[in-house]
Amino acid sequence: MPPTLSQLEQEKRDLLRTFSQLGDLRPGSITGIVRRCGKPTCHCAQPDDPGHGPNLRLTYKAQGKTISEALPTPIAVRKAEREIAESSSSSVMLSCKSTSNCAERVRSKRP
Ligand SMILES: [Zn+2]
């Protein structure tokens, strides 16, 4: 028996809820922090100096807490970039695809 319109609408609502929560599932992002050490004699005290760094860090959420990890080497940066790209693209693509499939089915059922 094919699903009813209200079943499909419920399915779409569930998918959209999942989709709206995806932001937290992403394992993180890479941020660059340019630092000023605060010593008045240091080059970074000059207004047009770019400062120290940037120090790249991987920031992600785990158990409700934001965790920031240093990425000290270019190899660590590349590894983090790859991990973020893999997990975010696969889960976003999957959710996007099933949401639009479901929306399509709801549209086709509408009178
Ligand atoms: Zn400095």
C-alpha cells in the first residue's frame, strides 16, 4: 500500500529536522588565529604588522563542548581538512537527497 499524504508529510518533517541538526554533526572547522603577544617592543605591536601566525586550529564539538586542537604541521592541517570534507559532504549529500526525494513525493500526492 503506498504511503498517504500525511505519512509522507511526516517523513518530510522528520528529514527536515535531521537536516536542521546537521550543523552539529560536522566534525569541525579550521580556523586561523593571528596573535599579538602584547610586548610593546615586538614587531606585532606596530599597527600595520600582520602579527604572529596564523596558528591554525581545528575546532569541533564533542559532548556539547567546543574543543580546539592545534594543527602544528601542514600534514596535520591536510589531514583535518580531508576529515572535515569527507564527513560533512557525505552526511549533507545524503540528507539533501532524501529530503528532496521526499518533497517530490509529497508534491506528487497533492491534489
Ligand atoms: Zn609579538
